[in-house]
Amino acid sequence: MFASTIENNVLELLPHVEFRGQITTVTTKSQVLFAVQYLSDQPVLGFDTETRPRFSSGRMYMPALLQLSDGNRAFLIHLKKTGLPPEIQAILSNPAIIKAGAAIKDDIAGLQRYASFEPAGFTDLQDMVREYGIVEKSVKKMSAIILGKRISKSQQITNWEAYPLSNAQAIYAATDAYVCYCIYNKLIAHSNEKKTPRQRMYEEILVSADSLLRDESDHVANMANVSALIKEKFNFWWVGFYRVDSKAKELILGPFQGPAACTRIPFGRGVCGTCWQQRKTIIVPDVEKFPGHIACSSRSRSEIVVPVFDRERNVRAVLDIDSEKINTFDQMDRQYLEELTGLFKNNY
């Protein structure tokens, strides 16, 4: 299973990846025809473009380089010399040839400034990785998560309109297309690890919550943000926290999203009090069938309550989520919500 994100300090420890296949520079008509003959036989191609960097607002440069790679060879097409020939357009319009790249919308728009063509067969890796619960979007981080390899971006802001390219530029450009090819194939090989939309939503919440809680020690602020993240993503009827008052043996209403709620809940009473007492997550498919259920709202039909532990495994609060529909929550919700509440232990 792929990680959803990766820290920069971890990424920097990964082995470097560099394209070591054959790099072919394309600047003439005959070279275009040779490249097209080879590329037309490949079912999948890594795709990328390079554009001269801008250091001020104003002029927009057209793409200078088009890179296509099948993993063994990489073709670097110098667009300033070749334009976008009909033979290359045919590849870009062929639905039978997968062209895998990242943020391809801008790349395609740039190429269409050379010639109008109908793009087909393109796969944006940024969209594809979401199905696996990966929230990172840069090729650098996608490579690290999926391939376990680090790519260099040292040549990114060099002049791509220069000819000939330096050896470092050629390797950099070829590597970008090659890595896109490898990422696509690795994801296809692991298609059984795709996440459901609900799982992806939880993955996104976890990343956001981890970022928000990491440097904030105030419990109320953290509970407020986590409640907002869940409510915004799922729009459950009610999302919030009850804080433990050990002396009064009560749960006291904390930050929440939704209508007014019960202010105090005794230890062992209702779903929240039972969760505190039993020190475990409780899933209630139908609240009307839960003995002793405290009806703060008649619109609540199903519920999940998750304990919030400190470092010593003391229950310090509970996360309560209510739905207007029965059977809303299952073990998948439990797994992600327990991981989410686990982020609080570093704050206590």
C-alpha cells in the first residue's frame, strides 16, 4: 500500500533515479519520422514538456521541448526546430497510445499553440494517484512514494530553448518522461490497492489534520479544526468532541460542527459515556436500538464515537459523529477515525 504523503527529509534519503536508456534528439524531418515509427508501436509513453522559465510577469513562452519515453528510449523533440509536425500530432491524438504525465492540461495547451490537435489517450498522474490515496501532486514526490526513488530538479529553470542541450539538461528531460512512464506502470500493477472515494476523503483529512496539529498544543483549537475538516469533507449531521471531566465524572461538550447538542453526559451513559467507560470505539448502526441512547437530536439515526487517548492511554475526550441515515459507519470509518484521534496523543 502506498503512503499518502512523504516528508522532505525522508525523500532526500532515497536513492537517486536517472534515465540510463538511449536518448534521441529530434530536430529534423527524418528524425521526426524515425521517432514516430518507433513511438507508434508503444502502448504506453511517459510524457512531459519543458518551457523556457519566466523570471518576470508578461511574456509567455511556448514549450521548447517535448519528451516521450517508453522506458527504454527517450525522444527529445526540439519544438523550436521541428514545430509540431502532423506525424507527432497523430501520436498525441491516438487513443490507443497512453500518454502519462503530470499536470498535462497546461502541457497540452502549450503544444496546441503550435498546432491545433485533438488530444486523446492522455492520463494525468495527478488524478490517477488520488485513486490510491496519494495526495502529493509533484512528480518528485509521486516518484518517491510510488517508485521509492528521488529525482533531481537541478535543471528545471535552465534555458530549454538552447541548442544543443547540455548533457545534464538532456538527462533531466529524459528522466522526467521516463519517471512518468514508470509511475503509470507501477500504479497499474498495483490496481488492487486503489482506494474508494470515502477512503481518499479520510486520507486527505489525515494529511490536513497532521499539518494543523503538529505545531499547535491547544486542545480546543485542534478539536475545532478536526471537527471542521470532517464536517466539510463528509457533511455529517453532527461532528464534535466531548471533553473528559474526571472529577465530575462527566463528558463536557467541546468544539463541534452542527446543531446545539447535549452539554454534559455522565460516565457510562449513552453512546459517548459508554465509549469513555469501555475505552473503545463504538459503532451504532441504528441509535434507536442502542440501550440508553441519549437523543440530543431526533434527526440522528446512526453514530460512531471514538476515544481520544493521551500518551499514558488515559481517555481525555471522545470524538462523536452522527448521521441522519442508518448504517452510515463501518470498520473502515473506525480505522481512519482512530488514526485521526491518535494524532491528539502528542498534544497531551
